[in-house]
Amino acid sequence: SPSLALDRTITLVGLMGVGKSTVGRRLAQRLALPFHDGDHEIEAAAGMSVSEIFASRGEAEFRAGEARVMRRLLEGPPIVLATGGGAMMNPETRALMKQHSVSVWMRADLKVIAERVQRRDTRPLLRGRDPLETLSQLAEARYPVYAEADLTVDVGGGSHGQAVEAIYREL
Ligand code: S3P
């Protein structure tokens, strides 16, 4: 039952393009919890877009900022938190997620994700590269780590609304 999770932060993890932000916002409404998007908080703190941070400061600095933002959010009151696809790869962030949240791996077919990310050009890791190939490489490195999430929910193919319902049922 959802009441189990209501007093804990719910962290959504998974590859870019799987719908963490859109689904997270709607799940938060459903649970009457505030919604936060890790990428947006990093952008607000830096006064730049994620792409601009990568370009002007490099990925390492982006990751350091991401870890600070994740710490602040995870140590705060319960929220629904959409993470950037790489956030859980940081061991410290991972430990904080385990300590402070119920984590949900949103999993979908890589082909479905590749089609979605092709519609937008906001992701520096995909710039100028074949999306499916890049996503496959990321999946190989990250799926063993995403698999440490408390819950895994298959959201592939369906609508965002169906994903919200599927996660809600599992909580
Ligand atoms: C990244 C995912 C992005 C963003 C950055 C790096 C990643 O977030 O944090 O471009 O390493 O997978 P989304 O998962 O919200 O696209």
C-alpha cells in the first residue's frame, strides 16, 4: 500500500529519456508530495543548463555538483526526486539513497528510450553519437547499479500515466 512510502522520499532512477521527470511530477501529485528534479536543481544552482555546465566546466564538475544537490535533497523532508541518469553511479549518493529513500528503477526497452531521446537535444552524453549504441553502453555499465534499487518497474511502451500507476501500485 502506498501509505508505506508516504513518509519517505521516493527516488526515481534509470536511463535518460525513460520519463523520470514527467512521471515523477505526476507521481508526486498523486502522493501529495513535493516534486524535485535533480538536473533542474543543478541548473538553478549553477545558473546554466546541463549542456552548458558540461561544455564550460566538464563532466567531473557536473558530477560534483550533482552529488551536492543529491545530498541536500536526500537529507531533507520527503519528496519525489527525479535523478539524472548518472546520479546513482556515485557511491556516496547511492548510500544516501539507501539510507533516506525508497528507490525505483524505471526500466524500459532501449529502443523505446532511444526514440524518445532523439526528439530532444538537451543531453550532452548523446551529442553527435548514435543514441541506441550510446544507451546500450550506458546500460551495460549502469544496469547492475540500477538493479540495487528497492523496486524495479517496467515502464516501457506504455504512457506516462500507465507508468505512474505501475509505480504507485508497487509502493
Ligand atoms: C545524464 C543524464 C541527464 C543529465 C546529464 C547526464 C547521465 O539526466 O543528468 O545529461 O549521465 O545519464 P536525465 O537522466 O534526466 O536525462
